[in-house]
Amino acid sequence: YLGYEHLSLYKQFEEKGGSLVLGFAIILGIVIVVTLLVWFAGYSVLLKFVTRMETRWQRITHLLSRVEQSTNDFLAILDQHGKLPTGTTESLEKVMEDMQDPANERGDQLHAFGILNDRMTFLFEQLDDDEGLNDPELAEISEDLNTTLTLLETASQSYNHAVEKYNKSLTVIPTKY
């Protein structure tokens, strides 16, 4: 049997408890909405970085194809003039195959480009030392290949910078979620 005094206390507790539950529900709802907004913002940032990396890699892929074509033309002209060291074509073909192989990781492809770039620089230096070779087609292909190698080196640095920024973004809030 509840007396009037007990009933009055029960109603006061019920009113306070009800408002407490309502307050908790509102706070929980706000926390959930804020968490979803932060997650969405983090996802958007990561998507931006991934898009930037992929755009830079597409540029590299295009330049790698152009380097391969120009290198083959360059080697063919050097071979016509008898200025191509023995075994150069085969070793460079292997490097270009590694450079263009989509099964290789991107880092391996860029490493193969570095090797090709070093070997081509060596061939350019030998060509500069040879004064008896005045072929305008060779000069044009040399210039085009040298420009493309420079562009590819710059694109590679840009790609590496984009990867570094992406990796850093993975450890920063709000993308940490």
C-alpha cells in the first residue's frame, strides 16, 4: 500500500528519470551524428588523396610508354650507325619489360625506370663524346627522349610525394577512422 507521500515521491522520480533518459537519448544521437560526419569527412579526404595518386600514376604510365617507344627508336638509330655497345639492346629490353609490366608493383616499375634512366644517361654521355655522328634524326630522338626522361623523373617525384601525403593522412584525425 503506497501512501500519498510515497506516490508523490514516485511521480517526481518518474519525471526526473524520464527527462534524464530523454537527455541521454539526445546526447547519444548528437554523438552518433557527429561521429558519422567526421567519418564522412575523413573518407572524403582519403578519396581525394587516392584520386591524386592515381592521376599521377596515369601520367607516369603514359610517360613510361613514351620512353619505351623513344628508347627503341634511339637504340635502332645507334645500331644503324654501329655506335650501340654489344648487349645493350637486350639488357635495356629486360629493364623496359620490368618497367611496363603491370604485374610488378609500382615501386618496382619506378626502380626499373631509374635503372633505364642511368643507362640512357650513360649512352647520352657517350654520344656527346662522339663528334663524328651528325644525324639530325638521332639528335631529334635524343632530345625527345631526354625531355621525356626528365618529365618522367619529375612525375615520379610528384607521385612519391602524393603517396607520402596519403600515408601521412592515414595517421591523422579525421581520416584515422
